[in-house]
Amino acid sequence: MRSHDETEEFDVPSAGSFGDDEITAQLFRSAFGASAASKSVTRRWRDMTPEQSQEVWGALFSWVRWLVATYQLTTSVVPDCWWRHPEIVAELYALHRAELASYTQDDPGFGPLAFHERLPHAVERLRMHTRTAGCVGLQAHKEPAPRILSGDDPDFVEWRKAAHQLVADF
């Protein structure tokens, strides 16, 4: 049995030598800055060119296929028609990007743990989106009805003319 004197010593910064933000930045370095070697880009779907979209869809499909198989996700979490539901696609894309970001070269090992800590929350959101979509119960795809808000509603036109923030009178 090793004595305390024989154990390896680790230089762990104390809270007194660094602020909380600095400690967090050291522990989760990859979350605060992109690696110089990283060529991965996260894009908003609505800003993609057709070429970018095709590339992203291919990568996302491969990743979702891996995710479903690896974590044995049922159709109540990711339905077969997942790609036809924008809210499910958005959640899966965000999860895909988070998983990729958790394996950067500069990550000291906390990225994968953070991904797995977030995974159950994402699965619950996916389950809720899938339940709302209604495809699983029907055993067929149910086309979502898009809801488009009108920007020319007279009440909204009047509303947006005024400031609605609290004024610092105190």
C-alpha cells in the first residue's frame, strides 16, 4: 500500500489563484474557443446554400444513423421520418454539432462527458417533438402544418412602434 508521501501530486489551481470563469475555461477549454485545427463549421439551416445543405444532410444522416444504433433509440425518440420534421432535425443537428465539438484536440477530456450529460435532456426533447409530430402512433408520416405568423397584424404594427422595456427610473 502506498503512503501519502508516495502518491503522485497534481498541480490543481485553488479558487484563490483563479476566478471561477478562469477555472471553468481551463477545465472546459474547448467550449470557450474553437481549436485552430478545427475545420468544422456549424451553420443555420436557413442560411445554407443548396450545396452546403446537401453536404450537411449527408453528414447528419450518417450521424443520426450512428446515434440511433449506438444508443438504441426507438421510433418514439427518433421516428423513421425524422428528416421531414424541422424541429426534430434542429434538435438532432444541435446534438450532432455538440458531439463533434466534444472531441476537439484541445479538449482535456471533459467534452465527451459534457455531451453525455446533455444527451438525456436532448432525448427527452426529441421524445416530446416526436409525440407532437404524431407519426409514431399512426405508423406513418404525418405532414406537419406550418404556422406562419403575420407581421402585418394592425395590433402588432402599433405594438412595435413603442419601447416595451423598463426604463431605469430607479
